Amino acid sequence: MESQTYAIVDLETTGHSSQQGDRIIQIAIVLMKDWEILSTYTTFINPEQRIPYFIQDLTHISEKEVKNAPTFEEKAEEIYEILQDTVFVAHNTDFDLPFLQAEFKRAGLPNWVGKHLDTVELAKILFPTAYSFKLQDLALELGIRLANAHRADDDAAATAYLLKACWHRLLALPLLTLEQLHERSFQLKSNISRLLLDAIHIKRTQQSATSDHHFYYRRLALKQPPNDGEDRQEIIDYPVTFQEKKQLFEKAFQHFEVREDQFKMMDEVWEALLNKEEIMTEASTGIGKTLAYLIPSIIYAKKYHCTMAISTYTSHLLDQLLQEELPKAESILQNKVSAVIVKGMDNYIDLDRFCDLLEVKDVSYDENFTKLQLIVWLQDTETGDLGEVTLTGGGKYFVDKIRRMETTAENRRRRKPTFDFYLQTLHACKKADLIITNHAMVLADLNRPDPVFKNVNGWILDEGHQFIQAATNRAEKVFSYSKWKHLFGQLGSSESSGIEHPFYLNLVSSHTISTRQLTALDEQFKDLTSLFDKSIMALLRGLPSEKTKKSHHKQSYLLSQLNLQTTVFKEYSYRLNQWLSLANYMTNAYLRYPDELSTKQKVHLADWQYQLNELQVYLAEWDSIFLQQIENDAAWMELDLRNLPGSVHVYKRPAEVEESVARIFQSFRQTAGIIWASGTLTVPKNPRFIAEQLGLEKTVPLHQFQAPSSYYSGASVYVVEDMPDIQNVSQTVYIESVAEAIVQTVLATNGRCFVLFTSQDMLRKTVDLIQETGTLDDYMLFAQGMSSGSRMRLLKMFQRFERSVLFGTNSFWEGVDVPGDALSAVIVVRLPFSSPEDPYFKARAARITQKGDNSFYKLSLPEAILRFKQGFGRLIRSSEDKGVLIVLDRRIETKSYGKEFTNALPNVPVKKVTLDAMVLELENWYNS
């Protein structure tokens, strides 16, 4: 078997498009054979044009460095010759190879001909759980040296070592996994098949091609489940005295900084667990809140041989708890902790469904690629949690098909998988010290016949204030016209191109549903789609008749404002129920003879069932929204007048969640300790604002813990006093002033700013204005809702560039950590009050008013102060951090309630200054 020579290529260019005139500024080629580097070729290239500043910032290649370099035409033949008889490798060949081909053509050379291999495509398959597939991130994760990212020589060398890491990864995979990959590799965009075949030949010649760490499930290699038969380790007693705690922490951490309130919080948590009490703990940033509840929880679980449950709000916090904080706790206690993460059933893979779909060959690139990722992931995962896999493109749709779903009692009897990740997780909970989960999963326990958390002996509810939002989200019902229409398109009929109808299953004649029944199903379906549109048009006819301004295309209406004709919605519900009964009856008729179905038929039938289940869920939401009027619920419709009926959405949420919270914890109160923990549970003048919304009794004590004042010594607050009054000028005038203040701040601090908005509309208009003026063209601007990517991706990009600004709305006010120099300033564009026109806020405010209370002081102000505290919390994430909070909304100084915002902050200096004076201070501070 002859060895390949790989030419690993990296280009740095003036931009992304050679067709638009962009040119190469540096090229590097690393030649590798037998997985060793033979030689490296690198040279700067004179692009004969200006290098944009952000490219200079990104690559650290200045115009001075390329000024005397050769042009590409001068080096073209030499580069062309190096690449002959090699496999072209790049980290994203879709960019490097076409760009190089275009440059060869411009230099009068023919197209380079040969095989190519893309390390992005390869790494996505072989490292499917990597957080990111950017070269810099992969290098960090795999321990590959990359001193200067975005320099062609360093990037090419790192890509070479990445290719070598991929080869070693292939050799570590089970033979069966390699064979599965090779079988499906011919649909890939780059020539990975040859690499896979080489690995298979080597594995087959080894003495043992199988691994003791794997077992086989329907031609899939899976990792052996962990052995849970080990006894729990005994643990030390709880460290009662200050000195005992100090010694524990000092053994684990060099230069440990004692935080007295962290130790005090540990004591309160321990006492609550011992006495089976319910308490609230508010711990400011800098306390070390997570360790303050983890240490007593672990000791309690081990000492009393029981299980503690820790619930957080987001998956990001959950992962942070498991990957960062739990190892610290184990180090402090010198003890291994048995911890199990539990998520909702639909987070786990349905192995049988996946195995069935593996046998279907004629699939799209996205579906085939996702199958390859999952085959590799399955031989490595211990949890089966689909959230571990980093998916791109159409992969998300395929994964939705293979999520573990609750099945009917009849199907459960017929379908008995020999291995199930979800059931394995529930089994592991019985012997775990800690169950780590999220608020949504805890709330879902209300509706489970066999609750997951019934045997828990203590609760930690981290980010406890978010339990309100989680309960609201769980109870929310949503009607979306476009989603219903999409589902109808998926179901189709026997004449359509939707999901393959059971009509096509062609079972043996003795078991086939009669043609009359199939025809009836089709005809009823057509009638249903027609009746659906009539129902929605009836809904729209109930809109108020007043004229709306042309500029306000997006409208919202409380359902109580509309003249709803419930008869038409009842009729539709009745007819859809009838159709679903017939469709399910026919489906079950086929399921009675599973041995007579081919794999392809089983797959089509499963798709059909999945869509029927979805329609059943949609119908339940339809009934809840349009037919069940509940006094405590807020219901409203949102639409865009430019797109009717396509834009119609109807929402229904509970105005209060106290009852849900009470039902969850009623069986634990007096039998287990319950600790609500958060950094934001109180506001001045209303310390029990969150407690009241959670429905907690006044007897539940609230403990507050504050970091020492020295923790915030690097923080300051500026109120810009020459901003226009937001309530007395037009939005356009205010945005112009906001844009100017942002620009001046960014220039003074050299970037590294968060800009927090309360409105996506204002964010977009402000960013558009800044981009039009070109005043920040030398900075990277990342804007939520405008820049592509998730919240976490935007955050990663923001941290990567020194000169960058991040514009965010609601979700960036909390739960985002940027420690160190990566963040210099947080700019609050306006105080974070809920919009009085928000229909959900309106409904909640109306309930408070009906009780004779002032909704502003009871709801609007406390919520805004909590968000304001959370915004400040983004700024100082460690005692070494320094930064400024800049408030552009003058209401903080002109309104009587303004003082309550600054009173809610830690004891930091608050300065009222003009914009010019602030800029001057910032420049002096930044340069000092």
C-alpha cells in the first residue's frame, strides 16, 4: 500500500472572494508523508492593494511586511510544482482550493488536478462533540500548538498535526465503526474514503480488531456502560469551624483567597439539609456560590447514603457545573463524586429508530453526514444525550427524527429494546450522590406517571429566580400558522409528495387496509386543510377595525379584545380528532404485522407516526388556546400585516406559577432540605419579590451573602447626564445620541464593550447607523439577531478579537461570563423595563391592578432592577477584573425611583458626568 504525500495548504488573503478582486498575502504549504512532516514552504505575497485593517488585526500581517514581497505571478509556477502528485489538504478546502485555482488561472496556469481532503469535514465526523470546528478551537482541544492563529505558516502546521490526530483517531475506532463510515463516505465532499480504507486494512491485520470497551447493538459499536456496582466512598465530616473550611480549600488551591460569606453560605446550606428546611440564599458575584452549595450537598449525600438533586436553568450552566465546578469540589474533598446528568426524554437517542434509518441509503448529504457523526459519537458516549453532538446544517432535522419519544402502551409492549440510554440514566440515578438536571425537567415531573425525582433527599435550585421563567415556558401554549401548514405538507396525502403514506406500504393483501378506508382518510385530510384556513380567516375577521399606522406592520392583540367565534374552533377540533382516530387505527393495523414490513417500510411508517404524534400535540394546544378560557392565563395574538395569514402566532401563558411550584415541592417540604440559590433574588424595598412569585411562605428565611468590597475595587458606574431625555425625544434622535456615545466609548476603551438593549428594533437601528457612518470600521461588531450564530458563538467570537463590540438584548443581561481583560465596559442603553405594550406584561399588570396594587411598583420596577443587577454582574467576574458600567438612560437620575437601581448594586462609585468628561476619564483609565 503506497504512502500518500499530503500537501497541507493555508492562505491568508485580503478578503473572501477572488472574483471580487481579493488577493493572497501569505501562503504556506506543509508536505507530510507517513504522518511526518517532510518540509515547509512559506512566503508573503504582495497583493498590490490595500490590506483592510480588520484583516491586519486578524492576521497580524501589516502592509509593511508584504511591501517588498513577490507577487503571486512571480511564485505561481513554484507553488504549482510543489502541489503536483499530492493530496491537497486544507482546513476548509471550499475556500483555499478555489481561491488558489483562481490565482493560478490569473497567472496563466491550468487548473491544478488531484484529490483533496478537507480537515473541517473530517474533524466534524471524527470529533463530533467538539465545541467548535475552527482550527484555533480544535487545536486547543487536541493539544496542538498554534502560537499565531491566522498566520499561514502556523495554521498550515497546525492543520498538518490535526490531520495526523484524525489518523490516530481513526485507528482508535472499532473496526465495525470504520466499516460503517467507509460504506457511507462516498457521498462526502472530499476524498476521505481512501483514508478510511487505509485504516480498515491496518485494523484488520491487528491481532484484536475488536475492543473490550465496546459491545455491538444491531451493527453499531457502543461503549460499554460504566460499572455502577461500586460502593460509595466514605467522606470526611462536615468542616464546622472556619479554620477547618480554610484548611480544606487551601489544600486544593494555591493562593486561595478566603471569602467569609462563602463559608457562611456553606453553613446555612448544611443546616437546611440537616434540619430538612427550605431557605433562600442570595449570593453576589464573587462569593463562590456554586462551591458553597456543592460541598455541603456532597458531604450530606455521602454521609447519609442518599441522593441530592441540583437544578439549573440553562444547558450552559449545567455543563459548567459538571465540567468546571464539580472537579473543584472533588479536589477539595479528595473524593470521587458520583454525578448523573438527567434531561428530558427527547434529549436522548432512540437507537432502534437510528438503526432503521441507517439502512436507508438514498439520503441527502446532510442526513448522510449526520449519520457519520452519530456512528462515531455512539462508540464514545456514555449518556446517549444528543446535545453532546455539535450539529450543522440539516443535521438538526435528522436528529429530530431519532429523539427518544414516549410511545403508546401497545407499542411499548411490542418494542422492547435491549439497550436504552434514557432508562440507563434513570437507573444510574438510584445510586448517584448527585442528580444534576434543569428546571424544565423538574417541572416536567409533575406530569410523569412515575416521577424521576421521587427519591431525592435534598434540593438545590440554582438560578432560582429563573424557575419562574421555566414554569412559564413549560406551561406556554403556542399556535403558529406556518408550523401547522408545514406539518400538513409533511403528512400530505396518498397523491402528494409528503411523508410516504401507508398506502404505499404494499403489505400482503390479507392485512391491507381497504381502498375505501384509504380514500376516506385522503378526502377527510383535504377537507381538514381547507377548514383550517377558514378557521384562521375567521380569527382574522375578529380583529379590531381601527386603522393602524403603515409603519407599524407588527401588531399584537389580547384574545379578550377579539370577537372570537368559538363554534368554528370547536368544529375544527372535533373533525381533526376524528381524522386522527382513523389514521391511528390504520397505522396500528400495519403495526400488528411488523415481521412483514421491510426496513424501508418501517422507516416510512415511523415517519408517519412521528407526524401524527406532532399533530396530536398541536391539537392539544389548539384546544387549550381557543377553547379553554382560564382566568389566570394571558392569551394574545401577534402578526405582521405584510404577511397574512402566514405570520399569525397565538400565545397563551399562565400569569402566575405559584401553584406549579407548590405542587412540585409539596411532597418534599418537611422531608428534605430545599435551597433556592441565586445572585439576584431581591430588590431594594421589596426583598421578597421573587419569593412571592414562587409562592414561598413568609416563614422561608432569606439569607444574603456579599463579596468583600475589595472584590469590586476595579468597578465604576458612569451616568451620562447630557444624553437626551428618552421620554421627551423621538426614537431617531435618541438612537443618534446612543450611537455617538457607543462610538466614543469604544474608541476610548479600544473596544471590548458589551452594549445591552431592551429592544431588538433599537439594537438593529443603532448598529445600522454606526455601520453607515463607518466610525467603527476598524472594529469587529457582533450583534444579536444580526450576526449569524448562537449566543455562545457570538460570545466566543467577541472574546477572540481584541478590538470588538457585542450588541445584545435580553439573553445577554445574565448568564454570560467574560472574565479578565476581554470586557472593559458594559453600556446600558435604557433601563430594562418591560415594554408596557407587551401583551404578557399587560395581562400580569392588569391582575395586580385588579387586586388594588400599583403594577409599576409591584411588577415593572422590581423586574427592571433585577435585570439591571444582572447586567452589572457581566462586568466583574473575578477580583482582578476592572471595568465600567455606563448608563445612558437619564431616568436613573431624574426619576424618584432612579436611586433604587444604583442602591441595588454593590458599593461602587457612581459618577454623573458629561459624555466628553467620561471619555476623557476612560482614556486616562485605559492607558494607565
